[in-house]
Amino acid sequence: MLWKQFIGFAILGLTLAQLHSVNSQAAVTTCKSPFALVSDKCLLWHSKFLNWYEADRQCRSQGAQLVSVQNVSQLQAINKWMKASSPNTVEFWTSGNKLGNTQNLYFWESTGQQAKYLPWAKSQPKPKDGDCLMLYSEIKNGVVANEYLLSVRNCTAWSSIVCEQVPTKSVQRTCLMPNSFETVQVQQN
């Protein structure tokens, strides 16, 4: 019987010796609480109604900025997230604006870049309505449609806000220590 235990211990020792060189890696994308990971952004919806300037300040006080929309996949992810997290929200501020610009070009305050992707709501843009951009959803049969599109508003109007942060990207590694097999104990009868 002793030889069976010896063989079992030898196999276990060889297995553990091989495991010590195992190194697995996984890319991990996380958001600081209470932000939620939505597509490639960390988002947080605030129910406070603020003007654009106060909204921008609110986001910055949390180490974030007002949300921007760079492409259709981001907009789809935001639409899906808003439907799940805040289904009755009709509109919210974005970082988009044309403040100080007389050519009706819009820029994302969060990045300083010109807004190239501008998914306008029906009958928009109306530059005479203001200088700031919000994402707006129509109300159909008394229900928010949850298909948000851009709308021009006066920056002093009140609306809810969505802040965004850049997600934290890290690599999670699992390594077994070379001497971990030494802690294995085999009970003898």
C-alpha cells in the first residue's frame, strides 16, 4: 500500500510542479463606484435638474465630464443603458456645445474635439434654440421612447445629466508560486 501512496504523491508533486509555471492573464475594465460600465465608458446618471454650466461643474466635481457620443455603437449602448437604469428620463445634457463659435460647429467639451457624429432628433438642429446639446427622447403615447438623439437647447435650461469617466483598464494575473506544492500534505494510514 505504501507504494500506491508514493506514486500518488509523486504524480501530485509533478502536477503541482507544472502548475507553478502557469501564468494566466485577463484584461479587466472597471469603473469607480457608482459609475457603470457602458460600452467603452463609465457612466453615471444624475436625477438633479441643472443648467449646462452647473451640470458640467457637477460632473467635474466627481472627476468626470458630461457624456459625449462619438459613434453609433456608443449611442446604442447609452440608449440601452438609459432604458434599463432610468426609463422615464426624457432628456439629459451632453458635453456638446458651440459656445464662442459663430460657424455652428459643435465641439465636445469633454475632449475639445469637433463633434463629427451628430445623430440629430427630428427637426434638429435649430441653432437659434441655443448653444448646448442634449440627448432627447420623444414621448410616444405617454411613454419615453428611449431612443435618444441630439437636440439644441439654451445652456441655461434645466435638465438631468449623465457624467462619463474613462474606464480603468488593467491586467489581472494568476500565478502559482513555485514553492506552493510544498504546502501539500498527504495523510498516511
